[in-house]
Amino acid sequence: MGKTTGFLEYQRLQEAVEAPLTRVKHWKEFVQVLDDQQAGVQAARCMDCGIPFCHNGCPVNNIIPDWNDLVYRQQWKQALDVLHSTNNFPEITGRICPAPCEAACTLNIDRAPVGIKSIEHAIIDKGWENGWVVPQPPSQKTGKRVAIVGSGPAGLACAQQLARVGHQVTVFDKSDRIGGLMRYGIPDFKLDKHLLDRRIAQMEAEGVEFRPSTYIGRADDAAAREPGLTVLSAAELDQQFDAIVLAGGAETPRLLDAPGSELGGVHPAMDFLRIQNKQVAGDRGKPAISAKDKHVIVIGGGDTGSDCVGTSNRQGAKSVTQFELMPRPPEQEDTALIWPYWPVKLRTSSSHEEGCERDWAISTVGLEGKNGQVQQLHAVRVQWQTDPATGRMSMTPIEGSQATFPADLVLLAMGFVAPVRQVLDAFELQADGRGNVAANTEDYQTGRNKVFAAGDMRRGQSLIVWAIREGRQCARSVDQFLMGSSTLPR
């Protein structure tokens, strides 16, 4: 490493952010990227640890010590090349990835890991600013055609890899804009959509064709009847393409099983976020779901729930409360026991800092309303116990702990259970025990000839960085299937 004693000399520096009271008044990003000198100092903290656990902590296996050393030496273009060698979209992961690499960093034993995510952010932003990120069209075409269903991180990573080795790639998406949940599931204050637009433009210059507003499946599916959609059957794709990749994500939300959940004002979180993102993108009309002047309760303590909190505050909610079924995690993990694995600990997001009441070990037992509109949420506190024989946790309601909360808008952010079943049926595919497309990680092939699956559609709800990994690995398998061998990285 360039500065072998840097981890002893320099303190970890967080990226500067705009104050909560001002940033809730707009939908723009509010995190300030490190300048060259700051990034160099932070990169100098990367120690010569011998075994870089951050490699395995990162699902795409970013070569982190190498680009840290290059940033320390201010060799930014070389750092960008190393970064791009494993990650197609570092401007996305550098903003919204939870950074499992930092949890695995050797310095995290002292709870002050290298700021890997902030350095990644600095590298890619500098690359775009200096015009170093350019299209990489293939030198020759293979004549093979590949259809990719779904334009999220798995689909786009797979598409870019395949286009760069000469295949003609067409990406289909039922939404009116390309990007999947990066486009419609992540608020603009966390991920400005111009970042997606410029990547899509790069991919178009590399030969990728994008076909939004196109539903792949059966014409009698309910989703196919949305106005403005073009419908293509699985048979039509099979006839027109040499390989098909299903990368549509896990879109079936986990719903609330409680009396009153059918009342107006109770919505899956993604419906709420999608509508707001469309508004920011310029779609006209009054939002069908709005938190303005309402008591909002978000059920679910993960990232999607946090995004609902930040969006509700920007819309002008009267109050925002977030419930989590599991017990409150510890403030700090036991690093001697957990490291280098991902720890369970209390995490406070930027959205929580903007204003939110949080409650743990609480279960919704019913919703009550008037004239078909929700007004109250009834809950009970629960106690969790672990079975010493099986290790499984179970909960029991605490007697006398019932409570009622005002609730004009209830957002269900409890995760996703599986891909949309109609897609599996249209391609006559088998599902695994969790309802995902059955395919392994050796070749990503399904039970149907020349049909592959990657990302959340195959592995279930997961992180964007896992989706990029699967998209890249699937691309290699597709290339090998079509050509007999592949030069794409595994």
C-alpha cells in the first residue's frame, strides 16, 4: 500500500450532507462527494492487511485495496479502470449499497472501517466529470440475438456485458421508462435519475436496444391490459431470439394479514414510491397516494421502509412512525463474534434523521376506519424467544400491551415474497421452494432450453450489488451457451 501507516494516522471521514431541515424541502441528492485530497487521505487508511476480507464481503468482488492505493496516489483513471473491471454501475452502488465490504474491512474490528463506499463514489463521479466513461462497442458482431426481460440492475448488467462481446441485445420492460426499481423504487434524493439516463445512453451507443412499455407474457394477464402496453408472448421471444434472460425481479409484495387491511389508505410501499418517482420525473396529475397532512405509519424496518419515511416527510406528512416486528437490535455489534460478516445492529438512515418515530417488537393486529378509509391502527407488543433445540425464534403477544395509533396512510414495507407468477407460467418454468425461478449459479439456466434467470427473480429479494453480480455471471453463461466459450469474467 502507498501509505502503510495511514490507518494509524488518519481518522475515518464521512461524506458531508445537507442539513435535514433544508434537504426535506427538495427531491435532489444531498450527499457531497469527497474532494481529491479527502479521498486520497481516506484511501490511505486502507491497511496492508494481508487478507483483504473486503473482497468477499463485496458480492461483485471489487478489487478494493488496488483502487484505494491508486486513489491515494491520485491515479484516478487507473482507479476507475480497476473499479469498472468488476462493477458495471459503481455510481449506483456508491450511493445506495449498504456496503457489506466495510463490515468486512479489517479496520472494522475497531469500528472505523475504510470509507470504501465514499471512495467508490468519488472515483466514478470523477470519471464521468472527466469524460473517461465512454461507450465500449464491440469490434465485431456475433450475429446472436439475446432478449432480456427486466431492466433493473441484473438485467442491465447482463445486457451491457453481452453487448460488449458482440451480441445483439434487446431489453424489455413493462414500465414506461428503463431502470426497474432503480428508476421507480429508489427516491431521487438517494439516486438522481440522470445517473441512470447517462448509463442507458452509453449502453445504446454500445448497441443495446431498449423496449419499454412492453409486457412479456400472456395477453389475458391482468398486467397486460394496462393502457399503452405492447404484449409479446414467450413463444414470440423464443422464435426471435437465440437466448432469453429473465431478470424481472421479485415484485410480489408481502401484504398485511390483519382485519381492515383492505381499507383505503393501505398500500404496498412500492406503489407509493413509484407514484412519487413518476411525479419527480415529470408525470402530470395529482398523486394517487400522498402523505400530505396525514399520520403515516410505515410497517417494515428495512431500506424500503426508510425510503417511505423520507418520501413522506418531503410530501408534508403530519407525523411519520415506523414499526418493526423484530426486537430492537443492539447499538453496536460484538465485532469479536461477528466480524467479518454482516452485523445485526441498530442502523439510523438519513431519512430517520429527517424526522420519524421508530418502534420495535410491535405487531399490527387490525386496522379501523370510516367510510372505507383507514383512520386507526391497532397493535400489540410482542416478546421474542429462541428455541434452544432448533435455534428458531418465535414471538408471543405481551398481555395488556395493546395500543392504538392514528393512521391516515399505512405503507407496507415488509419485503417481497417472489417474482410475479404470471412470468413463470408464461415460460412454463419450475419454481423453487420460495416461488423463485429455479436456476443455479453455475450456469443460470432454467429448465427450459435457452432461457436463463438472474437477480431477484432467481435468488429472491436481495441487494442491488447481488443483482449486478448475478447479471454479470449470467452474461458469461449466456455467452458460453451461444459461442461455446467466453472471455467475459466470471
